[in-house]
Amino acid sequence: MAFESLAPLLNRLPAVTRPEGHVHFKKKLGWTLGILVLYFVLANIPLFGLDKSSIDLFELYRAFFAGASGSLMVLGIGPIVTASIVLQLLVGANVIKMDLTDPHQQAIFQGLQKLLVFVMIALEALPQILGGFMKADAGLAATLGVDVSFITLLLFLQVCMGGVLILYMDEIVSKWGIGSGVGLFIIAGVSQQIVQGLFNWNTDETGVVPIGIIPKWIYMAGPTSGIDLNYIVNNTVPFLYNAGILALFSTIGIYLMVVYVESTRIEIPLAHAAVRGARGRFPVKLIYASVLPMILVRALQANIQMIGLILSSKGITTLGIYARDGTPVGGLMYFLSPINGPSDWIPSLVGPRFTSLGFAEPALWKILLHVFTDASMLIIGGIIFALFWVETTGMGAKQVAAKIQKSGMQIPGYRRSSGTLERVMQRYVPKVTVIGGAFIGILTLIASLLGTLGGAGGTGLLLTVSIMYRLYEDIASQQMMEMHPMMRSFFGKE
């Protein structure tokens, strides 16, 4: 194998040491909370030397990139998911030939992914800085008596340092904490946006109307707002959108929908071969590959938009036309951009948004094609990345059968062998993976069309609710194994 020669280099990459033996639940919880606090601290440390006129290329993707504009966490988990996309596509297309069921090759795959993350940190930081989107503060450079290029170099180093920190924070949570760092950071970012969407007393661009829904409702109920029953009847759709009522109901609806879907599963009965009466069930969830493949789809769209925006800033508008705030308003990039809420597809809301940016209102067929393109990318991309995710994370039928066999469990009524287990798993896992990938794509589309509180976006909210539900299940299973230590041997935890 061509990548065998890279194994010594990959083994020398800095890594968080895996714990030896079982880690107590309280210790895992402590590591998880500690990393969460560190994430919030780093997300509130501004980049030294960043000019206030800088543009955030990934502002629309903050919810699922778990980044914070203008801070050390500006890249968020972007380099991690981008590296995962590149490798999964290369392996899936057999450009890189790897057998991910082989533990040794799977370790090489993970090492390659970490190496590629370092590359992606630089590749995502450089275009933003050299392209003039993240600008160095010329006034600060003059005050310090240094060249602007020195401040630019400092910005690049800070952004790279933040990207490396979030990589190892994710690794710490994965090995010593509960769940994954990627999921934890998404929950933190989206939850913060939702809270701000509810209680933010700052005003919008008008300088009068509060941004938060509760303060906005208080203002609208007052005599100075000019809103009465006649206004509401004549402007129903804009009112529901501007007042945040649509966002509130869609947030609640998405939450209930995801919880219901997450609880939908097929349970395969298991019995222990050596311990009589010891029984269990292996759950094959409808969303078997979780919602993380949706991060990969949106990350792919984000990187496509970044390329289009950089080209547009250089005067090359072949792929698309962008407004001054980085919003795609024409060309191929408009159709490939993600839907982020009702203002992207309801004609009565799309028109005013385009005219406010200085562009003509798009034709109805363009709006419909935009929705269709985003739907296709979410559903087809959800299926493809779900299949890749299952194979690269050890959730495939063969890997699951091997884990059940190793734990000493078997399916009652079947001969105890890995081949038999694998055949049973093959009946369910591939089909559920495809169905689940398509279904989570449809859910993401619905959530994106309706929008959410705080501008977190339907995708971000759907990811957060699903990750929180799985985190709850993970915590419950950790507590179960603390109460019954023998459960750890059944499921290969020791």
C-alpha cells in the first residue's frame, strides 16, 4: 500500500494519549465540562490586530462550524470536517485504496485525516487573510511602529493556533470525555445563538426594534410600534417572519421532530453465550449514521462558496455574483448556496432582501431552482456521506458483527459465528443507512426552509437537538456501566 511508508510520520504526529483502562464517569464529565469552558473562553478572545471592517466568509455557516467571528475560534471545526470530506471522497472513489475494516489501515486513515487537518487549517486561513477579507489594522501597525505585513503574519499565526487548539480539544473529548468535541462545540455555539435570539435587547439596523424575540414582542405591544390588527391582516407573512413567530414555532417543531426520529429504531435481540440470562439489544436507529454527515454536506457547500467569493473579489464573476456582505445573488453560486430561512425562498421576503442589497428581485423559477438544488444536495449528499461515515467510523455490518462477537454476545436462534452475525447485520445496516441519510437530508431541508430562533439556522438546530439526544443516551449508558461493571466487557469498553 502506498501510504504504508507514511505510517512512521503519522505515528509521530502529536496526539492525545488514550487512557489506560476504564475512565470513571465523573472524570469524563470533568474533562468534558473543562473543554466546554475552554471553548467559550477562546471564542471570546478577539484576534489581535484584526481590523473592524473585516468580512467573515463563513458567517452563514457559524451554527454548524462552531466558530466565532473575529476570535481565536474563527475557523471552528471547518478544517476537521473539510479534511474528513476530502478523505472520504477519495477513499469512496477508490482514488485512495484502503480497507477500512482493517484496524491497521483504519489507523493510517485517521492519521492521514489529522495530517490533512493541519493542511486545511492553513488553506482556510490563507485565502481569508491574503484575499483581504480578514484585514490587518493599519492604525495598530503604525502605533507599534511595525509594517502592516507583520500584523498580517500575526493574524495568520493566531488563526492557525486556534485551529490546532480546537483539533486537540476535540481529541481530548473523544478519548477522555463524553461524546465528541465536534458535537459539543456545535451544541455550545447554537445554544448561545438561541439564547441571544430570545433575550437580546440590542436593536437592529433601524436602531429602534430589539433583536431578541421577547424584547421585540414587548416593543410591538407598545403604542409606538404602529402595529395593529389591520397591519397584521394585510402583512401576515412578513409579520410572522419579522415578529419571530414563525422561527419560534419551527424551533419547537424541529425539536419534537428530531426527538421522535431519534427514538425510532430496529432492535436486534442479543444474548450472552457464557452468562445465562444475560440479554441485551443492539439498536439500529433510523438515523444510523447520526446527523454528522449533514455537517459534511454543508461544509462542502461552504467551501464552494468560499472559492466563488474569492474569485468574485478578484473580479472573476463567471461562477457567481456576490453582494457587499458576501451573499450570493446571481450565477451558479446562487443556486449552490444553502437555504438559511424563509427569506431565501418566500418570494415576498426574497424580493425586499435583494433590493436592500442593491440587486433586482430574482425570478420565481430561479427561487424554485435554488430550493431544488439545495434539496438535491442535502438528500443525495446525506446518503453518500452517511455511507462513507458508517464505513470510516467502524459502524459497518462487518465491524459491528466483529464487536458483538468479541463481546461474547450472540443472536438467539442463530449459530454463534462472525459470518452469521455479519449476514444478519447486512439485512439492516446498509438499507437503514441509505434511508436514514435521505431522511435526515429531508429533515434538514425542512428545518432550513422554516428557520429558527437567533439565526442559528435549521441545520444548526437539527444538529444540536440530535447531538444532545445522543449525548444524553451516551451519558445514560456511561452511568449504566458504572453501576454494572460487567457491561463494559460485554460492549468492549475494556
